[in-house]
Amino acid sequence: MARSNAPAAEHALAILTLLARHATPLAAATIARELGLPRSSTYHLLTVLTSRGFVVHLPEERRYGLGVAAFELGSAYTRHAPLQRLARPILTRLADATGHNAHLGVLHGKDVVYVIEERVAGRPSLVSDVGVRLPASLTATGLAILSALPAAQVRALFPSADAFVQRTGAGPTSPSTLRPLLTQTRTRGYAVEAGFVTAGMDSVAVPVLDHSGHPVAGMAVTVPEEVATPEAMATWAGQARRAAEELSRRLGHRH
């Protein structure tokens, strides 16, 4: 547990974060053990959090889970759209610097949902408009995000060939063909998609990380196939990486 000038607040936030990361409610003893807190302090904090609605006590199970107030905070985050607000000027600069369309997407299940698209005049229109969902396994944005996730989470999302779809006849069709793409992405530092989504269009993308190092989004540049030389793609990927790193810093990530 990191030292803080406000230890009670630090510990309360740690409890909420721990509960949020578990799929089921936890016993107070488990919370105390995982966070290294005294049981007396843990029960006191849980009582306060329960009284304010951030935690709910399940007496029959003798466990604690997130309460309605925590859900309301999450809903408020969605309404305020801080990710989009922070990303938009960065994405605009990326599109200006590369001269090509740039976009930001987030992972939703096995799909990527695009939340911002910055189009450049004279460039081809893309299918990745705001609100559009595309298979994460086919998009550079999705591959970038998946490459930064734990392997177990990727396996849970794509357990078998039945979890994969195709649009143009290209792209991974099974876990065994997805794994090398993710390994290449981690080694290279960016994802590449060549005609998986739209024939004749290629993309590069880099993950955006939050304060805990979790990939919350992917930032991508999409270009016509005829200009997508390896050297040019590496250059655009470098520009996307710098943009993604700037957004990651704004989200609290420290390299």
C-alpha cells in the first residue's frame, strides 16, 4: 500500500478498486488480507462506505460488493466523457501531422467501438465512424488494445474459432492465428491491419493506457494501401505512439 498524506481516503479508494476488479463480492477478511490492512480498519471503512452507498453488505453471504453510488459515479464518468474531451485535441494534431484520418476506439466485449474520428479533407471516408462497432480482432485499434491485455483475458474473449468473424477474407480466424499478431504487435510497439476491415485501406494503432497500465483505448491512423510502405507505416506509427503516450499521461499513466 503506497504511503499517503490521507491514509483513510487512500484505503477507502483501494477497497473500491479491489471490489471493482473482482467479479463477485468479497469477505471483509479477504479485503483486509489482499490490501494488507488491519481488520478493524477494514470494517470501519466498509461501514462508512456502506453508509454512503458506495458499498453494499450482503449479510447472508457475509460479503461486500459495490453499491449504487459507485454505479452512479461510473454513469457520471460516461456523461462527462473525459476520455473524448482529453483525446480530441491530441487526435486532431495527429491527423494534421500525418495528413491522414485518425480515430480513437475503446474495447466493448469482442468489438471496438469508435468514439472519435478526425477526418482529413480529401482522404477516403472510413467505416470507423463514431459509434460504429467492428470486431477487435480485425482492426488495428482492437489489436493494439488486445496486445496490452493479459493473455487470460484475450483467451476469454476469443476462446475458439467460433469467436472470430471476417469482412474481407483477411485477418485472424482462430486463437492460434491471433496470438502471433499480438506477439508481433508487442514486439514492434504498434499494431498493423492491412485490408482486414476495408480492402485497400491499412491502419496502424497504439494502445492508450490509464494510471494502472490498463489499455483503455487504441489510437489509430488509416491510410490508402498504395501509400502504406513499411517505412511510411513505421513513421505514422511513431506519430501515433507519441499521441497515445500524451493521452496516457493525461490519464495518469507514468512510464
